[in-house]
Amino acid sequence: MRLFHIHGDQFSELRELPADLPEQGFLWLGLGRREFEVELNQVQAHLQAWAGGQLVDLHVSDLLNNQLPSHFDYTSWYDLMVFRRLAAAPGSEALFFDDEHGTLASAEKALKAIDTSPVGFALFDRVLLTVHPTDCLVRDFFADKLGKMSPGNGGRDLRGSGRMPASTADLMLRMLNHMVDSYLDLRRLLSKQLATLQKMLLDPHSQFDDWAMLLASRDALHRLEDTCEDQRSALQEWIDALDEWPADNDPHAQRERELLRVRSRDVLEHVERVLSHVRRLESSAESAVQMHFSALGHRTNSIMRTLTVLTAIFLPLNLITGIFGMNFDGLPLIHSSTGIWIAFGMMAAVGLTLGAFFWRKRYLGTQAR
């Protein structure tokens, strides 16, 4: 469990949970999912003291559910956002950085190695509660980043154009944007693995027969698409709820709310970009499968055309052989010493003539007219 106090340009980590909220700024309480389950009673008691309300039971179940899809819900005293991250699972980097040629097994494992564990956000007016997977680095990343941005920690030169989050919603949107962009960093790696799959499917010398693994890869892409669509729906519901917030006549509050809308639309645009890329990968895999079957059909047709031409060439030769093999004493050339050579020459002439004819028609070539 980590607790932070954010006020203006100041960012500090608190050692223990205070009995009351600080006079200014807001608190960020970040817990692992297991920590949240163990410390639930303590967290609920402090939320009651800080914000005047606790998490409802259904939302607690949502925050503890590791299989819950991305979604948004709200009450009169807090909003709830569950967002499934898209990132490489710990220890799976070697699957992405495979050798240049790669294998279909590594492509399928790379797709399965994308972690889509949910991260929960409970937004009160001055308290942000985040519930992370055990191996999630988002909390520590933002704790370190915001700590460097604080002037009290010598971060004046590190801030650049950045600024401290002005509200709990602002901090949540920054985390969501970071989780979405973490998938954008995997685009090149996933594209490489799907290119390996396409290369194997379209290689005429490849004896591809592992269809179960191919179906597993396609299912992984389908799951990614479903995850992205859930993310988009959750963010769209958040934007709709943001537009329904009560009007505030304070110019500063109006400006902050407009900045929240801008940041929300930016995160939604990033999710749309991820969804578009996943769909392109999915379409590319489907096209590779269709091209694979088309190539197999073309190869089969070429083989059958060649066999048919060879049959057509040897059919008259078999006819000649059959005629001279009949048991009749009056057949021409059978009593001549040169008859075999005449028959052989005739058969060779017929075979060469038919072979030349079919070759000219490109029935024996790589392409048919």
C-alpha cells in the first residue's frame, strides 16, 4: 500500500493513513489487488472519514475481480473505472525479441503473452483509490515520475511542459493514457510476429500443418479486439458522464473541466488507434490464411494440369503400343527387321509433337493462357 498527497506542485508520500484529509490537494491511495482484499475494512473506514462514503459491495467485487472487462460506473459520491491494461507479461520479453526468422510457436506465444489484467479506479472528489495487479508497474512508474516533477525533490528542470495532476480525474486519465500507450510500444513486435506467420503461410516450400496453433493466434487477436472495444466503451461512458457534471461558474474550475475533456478525448483517440491496429493485424492474418489456401489451390491446379498433359501425350503412345501388341499375323511392320525402329520413330514423333504443342500452349509452363 502506498499513499501520496498531491497539492499544486507538491508531491509527497505519506507513511501512514491520516485520520482526516489534508486541507488542500488530494490523496492517491494505491494498492495491489491482494492488499486491497486484506485491508478492505481499513480502507473502507478511511474512505468514510475522508470522503463521507464507502465503496458499495458490487464495486468492491468489481475491483477484486481479475476477469472483469473494462467498464465505467458511478454513484452520487464517487465514480468507478475498471480498465484492462495491454502490456507484455513479466518474463515474456524473450518471446517478442525472437530471432529474425522466428517461428509460428513464438508468434502464438507472443500474442498470448500480452497481459490484459484490469486496473481499478475509484474517484472521489479529493481521493483517488487505485487497485492494481500484483505485478503492475503503473503505480510505481507514476510515483517516481510525479516525485521527479516536484520542485521539493529537485525536479524543476525535469518538468518541461508537464505539470502535477490538478484532480483525481486528471491523474486517472494520465494513468489510462500510459496503459494505452504501453500497447502502442508493442505494435512493432506484434507486427513482426504476424509477419513471421504470414511468411510461413505463403512460403511454397513450407509444410504448414499446425492449424491449432494458428487458430489460437487468431483467437488471441479476437480477444485483443474485444478488450479494446470494452476500453473504448468505458471511456465513452466516462466522457458522457463528464459532460453531465453540474455546471460551475468558477473560471478556473471550468478550465480544469475542459482540460479533462481534452485529455479524455486524447485517451479515447489512443484507444481507437490501438483498436485500428489490432483490426489490421487480424485482417492481415485472415488475408494470409485465404492467400495460403489460394496458393494451395493454384499449386494443385498446376500439378493436375501437368499430369493431364502428360496423360494426353502418352495416350496415343499407349494406343500405338496396343495396336502392335494385338495377336494378328497380318499387322504391318511386324515381320520387318526395321519395323521396331519405324514404330519407335513414329511414337517419338507423336510424343515430341504433342509435347511441343502443349508447351507452346503453356500447358507445361508455369502459367496457363
